Amino acid sequence: MSLSYNSVHETTTKGANMEFKTFKTNNISIRAAIMGSGPLVILVHGWPELWYSWRHQIEPIASAGYKVIAIDVRGYGGSDKPHPVESYSMQEMMDDIIGIIDACNEEKAILIGHDWGAPIVWNTAALNDSRISAVAGLSVPYRSRLDVPLIEAWDKIYEDKFFYQVYFQKEGVAEEEFEQDIRLSLRKIYFSISGDAPSLDSWINRSSTTRMLEEFIDPINFPNWLTEDDLDYFVENFTASGFRGPLNRYRNSEKDFYDLPLMGVARIKQPSCFIAGSKDVVRSFVPGKDVYEGVDELCDDMRIFKIVEGSGHWVQQENPKEVNSALIEFLNTMK
């Protein structure tokens, strides 16, 4: 077992049945929480999160008869944090996942991803179909390729407004803002697109001249889906790692577009699943369109489509019971 600087907290949080291991993959090290035995299931978190975002899913999936590996994506937590922007391209992310499957001496794995983890698992499944037996995406669907890199589309759609992905493009700007007070930054980000937020306007309807956090609410009492202990763990990790690696994923839109011409073209042939919150801001990113309509357009065998009423973007943390039920139902369709 290879434990990180957080080992005491991790051990006391999840108990003796879960271990932590560092995988050597794709020339970097990836920290992962591991539980169970059986077919391999890899859980891939999004921004700005950690393996810990799957804390409510790991044991139920393991108990259903699977070996669960919840990773810290490169740039996060206990995983390596290469400096170059291009180290966070989609190809590198996919190679990390394939490398973990190889390190486990497995031919195939089931992938489950949330937020940025969803495009990572969708694309890994589409472009490496012989290595992925099934795939589930949370919050972000697999969509058809555009005529231009996605960041160009966002720049045009939000030409006169603030949009966070455009704001993230210049190195150092968002890092400086978020790292001034990491606890406050995470509180504001997590609350602002949760199902408890009073409005999503701070993400999709605001002046282009603002900084990201200044219009977000810091609630007096945080919703009970994220406890102070939970927040402590996220803060500890982001204090140690910073935000550069996580933000670099957003800075690869053009590279991904030109390096991966089959991204958003290749179909998902494997059994698939999509889960999202009814109040997730992602479904409103394109004005006048519900992004969650037709999520199976590139999926040949979508077996579960679940919208969790009242939940926001952090769906597996906000409503773990419903998410776990849908994921187990999906996994059971393959038995």
C-alpha cells in the first residue's frame, strides 16, 4: 500500500476495506483508492474534485461485485502534476486510463466519469473500444464534433458575457484568484452550481469584465451533502497541489480538436449510461437549448438515462442514493 500525505484522514474516513495505491502509468504516478474484487471499474472525477468525490459510490459498487479504482486525475491530489499545458491533453488523459487497466493486468474495464471525467471516459471508450467494456457519464454527455474547437464556440456564444472556460484560458489568472483563499474558493464554486443555489445566473448571465468568484455566494450554512470534514479534505489537497494542473485541462481545446479528429465522431458501441441533475448548469450552457436532450445521439446502446430531480452539478455527492441505484442498475444489465 502506498499512502500519501493524507493517509491518516483517508484511512479513518473509509476504514480498513479500502486501500490506496500509486499506479505508474503513462510516465506519471496516479494515486487511487481501491476496494473490492471482480470486474474492473474505474471512477474518474471532474473539476475541481478528487477521488473523494466518489466516496459514496466506492463501497456500493464494490459490494455489487466489482474491483473499484477511484483515481486522482493527473494534476490533482496525490497524483503527479506535470507543468506543461499540453500534458493535460485528452490523449494523455486517455493514456492514463489505459495504463491503469494494463497495470491491473486486465484486458478491459468499465469506466464511470463525472464533469471533466465524463469526456475522458466517453472518449476513452469511443477511441479504445476493445479496452472498455461499458461506460457511464455523469453531468456531461458525449456530443458530436463541432466545426471548430469547443473553446472557439464558447467564445462566440458568450461574446459579450463572462464564461468560465474562456476566463480559464490565460495561464495564471484563475490560479491567482482561486489560490488567494482556497477554502472560500471551493465553497463558492461547489455551492454555486449545486441544487441548493438560488440561481445559475452567476455562471451563464453576467458581465464579461468580472472575475469568476466575485458574484458567487458563500452560504452561511453549507448544504449537508458536503460536511466541514469533507471540505477540509478538498482544501488540504488543493492547498498542496494548487489549481494549475486542473485548469490546464481547459487549455487543450484546440490541441484536442486537431490531434483527435475522431473525437465526437467515433460512436460509443459499448453499453452506456448517462446520469445528471435536473438543475445542472451544464444543460443550460447553450442558450435556448437543453443539452440533455438526445444524449444518446452517438451511443449505440444507452441502457440507462437518469435525470435526478432537484440535484445540481455535483450529482453523485448531492444525491448518492439515486445515483448509486442507477449505476448498480446499469452494471446489472451486463450480468
